[in-house]
Amino acid sequence: MTTALLLSCIKIFCCRILDVTCGTVRTILTVKENTKGAALMGFIEVFLWYVVVRDAMTNDGPVIAIAVAYAAGFATGTYVGGQIARRIISGNVTVQVVTSHRDDAMLAAIRDAGYAITVLNANESEFAESKYLIIASVDKKQLKAFEELIKEKDPKAFIMVSETKSYVGGYFGK
């Protein structure tokens, strides 16, 4: 492999990481209705993609080397984009917890930990006696701690997490 081909493969690999990372962040910003941020990410993404494709298509080196650099950059960019998005894009998730049994001490512990919750009594089923349905809006960065608190208090609890697009009113503790 010549030095020029190696440098071209490195350029393609690195640019693909950047453009796919921008694409991942752009998609999330679009879903979160941040159109200005999404537009900026889109511009950078397509600019980098153009640079990479132009280099890949005009390169005289072995096609396999260029293709591997291109595909490896895409895969790495997908991973990096997901990691960055998880850290920089804030927001809340809706957490629904079905307890395995009725436990007022658990509710008090959740509230004492600073989480705002809504609690509904759940009817008995063939699987358990009276239970609670706990609904909370939790910052994504606090989700793991919230889940650990629930599992500590009720290891058999059923936890469902979904994206929160928006909310109006309410009390938010932690």
C-alpha cells in the first residue's frame, strides 16, 4: 500500500466518522424539533460526505482498501454518534413502573430521593395482589439511578421507559 493510498484511506475513514456522527446527531435534533441545530448538522454532514465520496471515486488505489475505509468509518461514526448523542442531548423520559405488590414505604423512598411521581392503584391479577402503577418524568441522565432505586425496593417491578416529546404542567423534583 502506497503512502498516498494509506493517507487517502485514513482521510476517508476519519471523514466518514465525522459525517455519520453528524447524521446521528442531526436525526435526534430533528426529532427533538431543534431545526436550526439539525440544519447545521445536515450542512456539515453533506459537506463531509461529498469530500469523502469525491476522494473515494477519484482514487486509483485498490477498490477494496477504499471500501473498507469507507465502511469502517461509517460503522465507527454510528457508534461515536450514538455515544455523543446520549451525552449532549438532554431530555426527559416517561417511566412507568408496575410494582409486584403494594408498598407505601417504596413510594416514600422514591419521593425522598427527589423524584416526582404519580401513583395509581392497580387491581389484583392472577400474578399478584394489589399493586401500584407509578408514572414519572425522569431526566435521561437520572434514569439509571431511578431504575436502580426501583429495583432495590422491588426487584420484581416491571419498568417501561419511553421518550417524552413534551409535557405541560406538573411538579418535577429531581
